[in-house]
Amino acid sequence: MDQQEIFVQMGLGNWKLQLGRAEKAFNAFSDDDFNKTVAPGKNRIIYLYGHLAVVHDALKEILGLGKPSRPELAEPFLHKPDDPSAQYPSVAELKAYWAAVHTELNTLFATLTPAEWFHRHNAVSDEDFAKDPTRNKLNVLLNRAGHIAYHIGQVNLVKAG
């Protein structure tokens, strides 16, 4: 295994680890629990769950692997803060979306060669990438894994009922 393969395996391993932790944390809650806030005046679990699913769905476009499957969910879960009066999809619908997004990502990630993970991602210009080659696809994946960990830290503040 060459160094690129090792780094990619490490990145994918971290992604899978954080994703597994997220699934364990979210699966501990009942549908009613999804309306609990992580702290007074802060995000609800349903918002964080939808937010992570939308961010992960958007990975397809950033990595040049496709388009988001539910672009309409970016507005409530990415562009706006949590709003208790907002009409979100049901927990069951979000769980199906979460599962579909991650199943598709696993398939798409497997199509990338180790070298392709070090190519420019679609949110950076050729010029900026030439100046900073760390702005690559693998780095996006690493950042998203950290993003999962951050929000799971918030979710873990809530006790499942």
C-alpha cells in the first residue's frame, strides 16, 4: 500500500467511525425525543440530524460525484437556523433520507482511486488549489468527519427518554 492509499484508508476509516457514532447517538432517541433541544434556546435533535444529512448529501456535488438528492432540504437545514415553528420532514422520512445518502456515498466513495482523493474539490478554483493543494477531496471528507463529531458532542448532551 502506498502513502496515498494509507491516507485515504485513514480518512475513510475516520469518516465511518464518526458516522457510526452519529447513528448510534441518533438511534438512541425516540421520534418524540427528536424535538428536544441540546440546550435551552439551542438546536433540536431533528435539526441537527437533518443538517448532517443535508451536508453529507451535498458532498456529492463538492466531490464531483453527482448532485444532492434532496436540494430542497438545504433551505431549512443549512441556510436557516433551527426554528421550532418550521415544518420539517417527519423523523421517519429523515431516517430514510439519512440511510439513502450514506448508502449512496459509500458506493460513490468506492469509485474514487486514492489519487483522485488528492484532486481539487469543486468548491475551490484551479488557481487556489495550485496555491494550496491541501484543498483536496480527502480534506473535505476529513472536515466533514470532524463536523459530525462536533454535532454528536451536542447531541450527547441530551438524555434519551
